[in-house]
Amino acid sequence: MKKNVDILINDMKIEVHFNKELTNHKILLKFEIINPYQLICTDFEIHSKNKSELSSTQLRNINTHTLIKRSIKAIESYKKIDPKDFKIKTKGMYEDNIQYSKYIKQIKDRKISDRKILLSLYAYFYQKESRNYGENTSKRLSHLLKYSESYIKNLTKEIFNNDYIKNSTKGISGGILTKKTLKYLNSL
């Protein structure tokens, strides 16, 4: 029995194959590692398994945003199941080892006094939640961090204005973490 999702890793590139998403077709998403905390979907392909034509109805049924989210979740699951193999195959370039719940709790409890670390963590959470939920990121972060929505919007402006995150020109939801942010995240 063939698996629904296959993951192939080669250095800085990760391929996710969806074998049963469309009948008689295989969907392939290619990701590139841009820093230890982020992946970018660089390619989206549909291959026919038996030379059958792809109908417009089938094409409309493909939700690329959902496929990208599912791909990232599959990659994260693979990383948790076999961390040694994952680290060897990616040459340690995609770590994303931030203890999410620990730092969420510290921000909620107002225990982080260093503003630079707070903004770096917030930039990380902002890009992560933007990619996972998409719709109203401010509302989601407000609920998650127990801050008012207006304060969350001010934090978001601050991380963009102070170069903790830069606008995505390549299509990453939430933006790309800057070297400044990476320096603080790596120090945690």
C-alpha cells in the first residue's frame, strides 16, 4: 500500500509528494530552507500518473494554502519522529527548536524583561501563526499571549519598523525573520 504523503530531503531542499490528493495525479511541493526557523514553498507541480488530463474542476478543488500547511506539518512530524536522520539530511540547517509553549507562557506571565528578546520571540510567533492560521493573526496572537488586540497590533508595527522581521517578497506568510532576530533566537 502506497503512502499518501512522501517526504524527500536533500540538503537545503525538501520535497513533499501527495499521492492520493487527486485521482490519477500526484502533487509535488518543493520547499527551501531559508533559515533555521523557516521554510519557503518554491515550487508546486502536478504530475499525471497515467497520462490523464487534469480537469478544471479538479484544479479548482486544490487548496494550495492548505497543502502548504499540511506539508509543513508533515515535515515537522517527520522531524519529531526521527530527529537524528532529519538533522543529518538537512545538515542541521532547519532546527526550529524554539520551545513554543515555554516562551508563550513566559510572555503571558510577563516574565521576559529584555525588550529585544521579547520582540524577537514575538516576530517568531507572528510568522509562525501567520502561516498556520492565516486569517486574523492579531486576534489569534491576542488570544494566545493574553494581550489586548491593540497592543498586539502595536507590537507587530514595532517588529516591522525595528527590523525584527521584513516583508515577504517571496511569499512567506508573516514575513522573513531578519539576522537581528535570528541572533536573539539562537541565543535562547
